[in-house]
Amino acid sequence: MSMSKKQATDLINEGWNRLHPLAVMDWRDYRQIMLDSEIKDERQHRKSCPFDLSPKFSAAMVAKWFVLKAIWGAKGSRGARFTASDILHCKKSYLVAHAVNDDDRFDLDEMFAGYDWDRFLSIDYSQADLVTG
């Protein structure tokens, strides 16, 4: 990652804010459903980690990053089909992101027009961009 913590935070929050239509389309807040699932997973990961991660970002910020990664993965895969065994290994946010992408009420391409996906994708969880300070 070649950006500061503030730049990464701003970029993640910009992407998160672009998902606002997912929160207001009907009685379900799809954005919050994905976030809650990712926060739960991230907190469990941190709790079970055998060493101190010294998180650079909060669990909520990392969860937003994972939600955006799921959205990015869903974009361009309209009509993707999953087998039962695929679903066993999918995160909830990934499945919701694909369902949103298949829903004609949402246009992810329009929501993310002009978003800097290349910069976003340069933030790497496993290379300690998000979790170690």
C-alpha cells in the first residue's frame, strides 16, 4: 500500500458511502447485513489470533474493506451460479454482494463510476496494510 492511513480510510469510506442505495431500497439494509457479517468475522479472527495483531484499523473499517472487496468481486459476474458446495465456503457478504449485483434495482457500475478501484485494490489485508501498525 503506497498511501497513508488517512488516504486508505478516506478511500474505503468513499466506497462505503457509494453503497448507500443498498441501505434504502427496501426494508432490508443490504449494506448493513454485509457489514455486520464482516465485523463478526473480523472480531473472531482477532480474538483467535495466537499473536498480537496491533491493528492499524478498527474491526469496522476492515469490515468495510471486506464488503467492498465482495462488491468488487461481484461486479462483472452478473448471473454467476453457485453450487451447494460453493456456498459452504462463501462469506455472507460475498453472497449478498452477488445477489445485489443480480438485482435489477441496483447498478453497481453506476454507483462506482469514477471510483479508484486500482488504488483500493492496492490495499492488501494479508500484507499487513490493514492490521499491523
